[in-house]
Amino acid sequence: MATMFGEMMGRILLDLSDEAISRLDSLKQKRNLPRAELLREAVEEYLERQAQTSIKEAFGLWGEDAPDGLEYERKLREEW
């Protein structure tokens, strides 16, 4: 395990398409950062986005598409 900025870091082997590597190299040149740092950023952003998605899904059965509560109740009662 390596240490960077006081954090323990493991290593992984990652296979990417030639196009993805080319795009990563372009970004590397543009931002003047090593590939590894760009990949760490990407993974951290992805994991954070996944955590936020899980939290949003936990609040309510319908998520953001929740119907009006009274309207939903009226529709249910119409079925009686």
C-alpha cells in the first residue's frame, strides 16, 4: 500500500479502451495532471453520485415523481 497526502492507497489494474485512454491523455495534457489523479477524481465523483442517488431513492416510493397526496387518495377512493 502506498501513502499519498497521508492517506493509505491500494493499487488496482484497470483495462480501458484505446479511445478512453486517448481521451484521458487529452485531459491529462489540458489539466496538467497525471492519469492516476484524473482517475482518482473520476472514481470519487462516481462514488459520491452513487451515494446521493441511493439517498434520494430512500426518500419516498416515487422519488421526485411523487403524485399529490390528496389526488392519489381520491383516485384510490374512486375505485371503491
